Amino acid sequence: MAQTAPGFSRPSSVRAAPGTEAAQQAYPWYAQFGPGDDERFWFYNSMHFPEPMCVFDMITAEGAYLALGACNTRVHSLPTTKGIDFRVINGRVYIGGVGVTDPEELALRTSEFQQRAFYYYENWERLYDQWKGKMRALIADAQALPKLELPEFEPLENVHAGKGVAANHRLLTTWQATLEGYYRMWHHHFEFLLLGYGAYMVFFDFCKKAFPEITDQTIARMVAGFEAEIFRPDEEVRRLSRRAVDLGVDHKFAEGADVADILASLEQSGQPGKDWLAELEASRNPWFNVNVGDGFYHYHRSWNDDLSMPFAAIPGYIEKIRAGESIDRPTEQLMAERVELIEGYRDMLGSDAERAAYDQMIELACRVFPYVEGHKFYCEHWYTNLFFNKIREFGALLAEHGYFDDSEDVFHLSRFEIEQALLALSLSWSTGSPPRGLERFRSSIAERKAALAVWAEMETSPALGDVPDMIDDPAIVMLWGITRETLNSWLDDGEENPNEIKGFAASSGVVEGTARVVRSVQEIARLQQGDILVCQVTNPTWAPVFQKIAAAVSDIGGSMSHAAIVAREYGLPAVVGTGKATTRIPDGARIRVDGARGVVTILEAA
Amino acid sequence: MSTTIAWFADIGLEDRPAVGGKGGSLGELTRAGIAVPPGFVVRTEAFEAFVRALDAAEPLRAPIEALDPSDLDQVSKVTATVRARIEAEPLPIEVEQAIRAAYAELAGSDRPVAVRSSATTEDAEDASFAGLQDTYLWVIGAEQVLQQVRSCWASLYSVESVTYRRRQNFPEAKVAMAVVVQIMVDARCAGVMFTRSPTTGDRSVITIEGAWGLGSAVVSGEVTPDRWVIAKLTGEVPVRDISDKHIRQVPLPGGGIHDEDVPEDLRKTPCLSDTELQELRAVARRTEKHYGRPQDIEWAIENGTGAILLLQSRPETVWSAKESAPAAQPAENPLLHLMNVFGGRK
């Protein structure tokens, strides 16, 4: 096939960086590029995997694509697309769709789709309620997993109860249950997701046709729900701030104070302090089970694991309460605004036929969209936290027995390697002999850590392989916003203003201010009132800091990302999905954020 | 009520046969409570009285009606004579007195006004009638006003206008023109706005164009204006194109206008603040709502006071004339819409 147009590298020409070959081989063989992959199109999933992946964390990609594919290909039978394949090179996850072009297959899949997916739409509320029940049961199961123990003797009560299985067997079944629950979570995750996005896309496409100059964010605002669980964590922080004032312990929350010091001080301040701590506990379970990323990296810890995020927000809220300002989320006002938008745009349509079609589409979109907003709290946050923390327990056990020094090192082993180590440990426990293979993983772990550092510094091609004429995969268009136009802009690296960074217009408004490049939660406290937050991912768990900032800019996220939704709620300009804001914008620089156009301009370097 | 003069507050669109499109629109806006520079219209009756008087002295319309449009020499000769008569011969005394009195009431002895022709027929809005669209800016004193009213009337007898009318066989007895006299806005900036996108026909946005100084520079295309697109309903501003506005039109001390260089620091500065953009949006929405259909609007912001004033509003014609297919038809089963996304490209 002759190709004269500019293209991307072939996957076969991309090798592991020198010195990282062994680390690259630690990823499963079925996730390595191989024969046949050159003829396909692959793009770097920077939205979900913006950093090189630790070997263990690859399970997040594997779990997701196992379930996404099954759902599209075999469960709902999406007519034009099957699943999404993934490959890993230099720690980066590339993905590619599997399209359907054969007319006969297309017809068959269409008829299947209308029996399967349509049933979901028709019974959405009942099935979604059922879904919540399944997720809660799954979470309860994960919470009920036993602690990991290899005691000197099996507890006497187990013996007297005639249990018949010993601790090393429980260790293995707990491991298997941990993995099983995680993979199951991903299947639940995708049960409704594409269908939810699809209904939204139908409405989105219609609006773009009827109102060619409407912004994405306006369409998003028409469909946004307000009861989604993902707003709850921030609401809990507001509640705790109010309680602090009510109980008269608000002076304990000084700006920039250490969380441990605040907790200790509250502990010692009599009944009001204890009452507040009890309120904190009530909020934490489950609402602080939100991680500061998007659920794909073990080191994006949750609020529960690191209280600095919610605590960073409390002083600001307290100050507002003292000043007599309302910190309540103006739900009624937001709902009224949404109604006004829906009716206002309806009035501007050209004919009654258009209005009738509009009514059908928005009714469907509003009905199904709460899932798209709501599922993340259960899946990417709550369940994922439980999962990674359980893996940490396995890490602690293996570290305790000498397989490595730091329990976090467990994330540099694949799940197969961990299982081998657990089996080896179980065997040695059962035989009463010392554990074997203690040196086995140490050098690999060191090698893999070094490789991650090398990969993090490397340029990552946004895509690999043959460029398709068009992208007609609804999953790819919906979830990643990738179109033929996106590819052209990737290929055309030409005359760009070096001081201009483009992204998705997430929330409108123009603001100039000081850029505060925040790379981790630990740096949250550096944010001053009126700063512009520049970070890798904004997500709803960052919501509490939105009261402090003037605008938000992120590397990752689309105009439907939860970050965008929260920014719109706070009425702050936001540009998301820039790909490079945290690397291009120097900390302290003066920047302008134009949230309606999706442009960030560096006005003055720091 | 005087048959010569009509004040904006007393007229509306239904008076167009006597006050012209521009006059009717300014009256309509005034009536709707939308700020326009105050003024009056010299009604078509005044023109007719004048021409009747001229005709009585020596035939004026008959020689015009007798012209062969292909005989350019003759057209030039006859129209030049007619124009000279309109510019020079005495006005009927009651017409002259009514205009003088109205000017004094509006502008005292020397407040600057704009004198603008106001055509009475729909097709007079056409480019072919371009001669009718004369506007005289920064006119000072009753003498000058009377002179420019005559100039507007005389423009009806430009070579182009007459040739066009003769080709159409338009009866000369039906030719008439009203003239608008209104307080001149010393504009800090001015421009146009469209309540329906001129580029895509989108009814949900307002496109605003503006530049420094008087709006004439924008309308005539002498300067590339700043351009904004604003969502009608939410006020978001997804497009801001700020251009290099090298010149602006400003008043001359003794009357009239001229071009001047824009100071360096203002050239690339947006000529409207965000607050002003939102105020214009509000005015545009009110105007559109009043008329019940998309409008093309001329606006100005007054130096010093910052007041927003409309100079003109007329119905959008380009997109309204197009028959566009609906974005979608309702489906028997609403779920079938999903096939637009899941069913692949048709």
C-alpha cells in the first residue's frame, strides 16, 4: 500500500529504550507489540495512562479492556465496532479499535444490538438500581476479605470448628478473590457506560447540527445531573466545615497546618473535638474513598489514605462561613439553570419537527446520563481504593518475609509474579522451612524502577501504525474524543505559538493569574487564593480546592470529564486535556486561561 | 400632527410608507424602550410637496420618466439638472420652517446631528438603490441640515438610481424619500451585530463586530473590526478575534468626519470590555424579541457616558431566505436515534 501522506511510526520500529529491555518484557507477552500490529492503527491512551505504568498497575488496563471488549463485542453487540486492543511499549499504553465492515456482519450485529442495548435503554432505571445493588455487594465482599496472616499455629477455634483449611489456603483464596473482584468491577463498569455515552452523543451531534456554533460545554450542561455520588465527597467537606464552626473547633483548622497536628489537637480538646472527629469518621466511610487520580495508578491515594486534600479545603470553607457566605451547593439554582438552557435552546430551533426530535433525544440523554457521572465513585474510586490497599497488604506480607524491603515494591511485580511469591511463601509456611527465592525479585524491582524513570523522560508518539481514512468507532470517538481531525493536528506539528497551549474548552470565562503547577496532593497547600491550578488530572476529588482558585488547567480530560463539570459548577474557567500544561507552564508564570476557547497563554515566565 | 416632521417616539414600522425603513425602525426601537439617539424624520410628504412645487415651476419628473436608460449622456445631463434644482431652489416655506423648528427642538443651535436617507420601498434596500443610502455625519446648524436633507433627496436622482428605475419602468410619481435627522453619537467605538450567525446561520449565537470611532469605518470595510461570538442564552464568548485596528473615523471640529491613525497602544486592544459585550447581548436579545425574528443591528458606544445606542436594526435576510433541512426528524421509536451514533456512517 503506497502511502505518501505523513504518518506515524510503525509499532515494529519502536523498541524498548536501551537498558530497559528486561523491564519491557515484564509486561505480559500478550500486551507486547507483535506481528500484524504494523498494519493497524494505535494511539497512545494519554487520557487514562498519562505516565509510564508500573508492571502491576497494568492490571487496570487489562481489567478495563477485558470488560469493555466483552461488553461491546459480545454483550450489547455494538454494530460497527468490537473491542479495544491494548499494547504496552516503554510503559505507555497504546490502544486500537476493532471495526466491523462486512455488511452481513454489520446487519447481524445491528439486529442483535437492537434486542440487547435497546432492552437496557427501555429498562434503564430498574437495571441501574440493580447495578448499584451489585456494586454495593461487590464492595461489601472486598471489605470482608480476611486479613492476611500466616500465624505460627492455626487458631485453635478454627481447629475446633473443624474448618479443614489452613491459613496458607486462605491466603491464596483471598488473593484470587481480590483479583476476581477487581475484574468483575470492570465488567460492571462497562455494563452501561457506552450506552450512556451513546445517548449523550446522539444529543450532542444533533445540537452541533442545529446550532453549529454551540460550545461542547453548553451541551454538557444541558445533560448534567446533580445528584451524582461524585459530588458527595466535596459536600462532606463542606458539612465538616460547618460542623467545625457549630462545635466551636473551627480555630483548630489553620491554613497550612499539618493534618496530624490538627487531629491530635482535636483529640485533646474535649467533647466538641471528639464529636467532630466522630463526624469525620462518618464522612470517611464511604465518601472519602476518592482517589486523587482517575483510578489507574496505585500511587494516586485516596482522601482516606491521605487527608491532606480535604483538610486543605476546610480553612477556606470555614472562612466563608465566618464571613456569612453560603457554602451550600446551589442545587436548585443549578437545576433551574439547566431547565432554562434546555428550554431556551428548544425555543431557538427552527421547526416543530426539530423540536420534537430534540425532545426525544434530550429525554433519553438526561435519563441515562446519571450513570456516566455516577459510576466513577463506585468503580474508579471506592472499589479501586479497596483493591490497591488490599494489594498493599500482600506487599506488606511479602516484605515482612523478606522478598523486598518496601511493601510498595509489590507494585513493581506482575500479578503472576506475586502469585508465585505467595505460593512459595505458602509452601515454606506449610513445610516449616525458610522462604525460598528471597533474592529473586530484588534486582528486577530495581531495574523496573530505573526503567520507569527513563521512560518518563522519553517522547511518546501520540499514535503508531497506519492512519485510517476515518475514525468511525463510536467507542473511540466518545471516550477519547479522537477523530480524523485530531490525528491531523497530531501529524501537523508546524507553526504553533510556543506560548499558546490548546486543550478542550471545559468551562467558559477568561482569567489571568499566577500558574501554580501542582504535581501531587502534597503540594495542594501551595495554592493561594486566586491562583490558577495547573495539574495533570483534575477530577472531582479536587473539587474542594476549586473554592480557592481562579481557573483550572489540566493535562488530561475531556469536556465531559468530571473536572469540567465541577469547574462549570463553580463557574471557573477551565481548559482540560492540554496534554502538556504541567510540562510547558513554569510554576509561578503569569498565564491567561480562556475557558470558552480552550486556550492557555503564557504571558510572562516566572 | 405635522405632515412634514415625525418624532421617533410617535412612529413605528407601520409608518414606513411615510417615514421610510430606517425612520420606521428607529421609531419602533424607541417605542420598544431601546436606546437610540433621539431624532425626527422629515416625512415623504415634505419631499412630495417640494417636488410638486418644482414640477409646477418647470416639469421635473416628466423629463426623467421620458429618459432612455441606455442613453447615458442624456441621463447624466437631465439628472444633473434635476439634482441642481433640488439642491438650490427654495423649499416650500412650511417645510423649511418645520425642519428648522424640529432641529432647534432636537439640537439647539449647534449640536451635531446625522442626516440619513430613509428609503420607503423594500427593493430600495437593494444595492441597485445604493445611491439612496446616503448618510451625512456630524452635521452642525440648521443651514447645514437643510442642505443635507436636499442632498439626500437629490441622491434619488443619481445616474445609477434613475437608470435602475427606468429599466424597471418604475413610475416616477411613486418615488419618494424620507430623511432621518438624529443626534450624532460621538462614538468611542461602534459596529454591527447579528442575532443570527452570518457564517453558519446559527440562531443561538450573536456575532458582534466593532472598531474604534464611528461605525462608518466598520460598515464601509475600511478597518478590520474585532469580532466576538457570544452564546445568546448563556453569554459565553467562545470566539474573540482581536484585530489590528489601524484607523478610526472621528468628527472634524467644523462638521463632517475624517480618518485618523489609532494610537499604537489601542490598535490591538479590544474595543469592547466583557461588560459591554454582555450589555450588547442584552440589547440584541431585546431587539430580536421585539421584532420576533433575527436582526442585523448597528450600534455605538458613546464617548464619555459609555451609553449603548442602536443606530439601526433590520431583519436578517440571508439565512431567513434559505430553506434548511431540519437537523433531525422525530422518530417513531426514540431509540432509533441511537443508530446515528452506533450504526456507523450512512
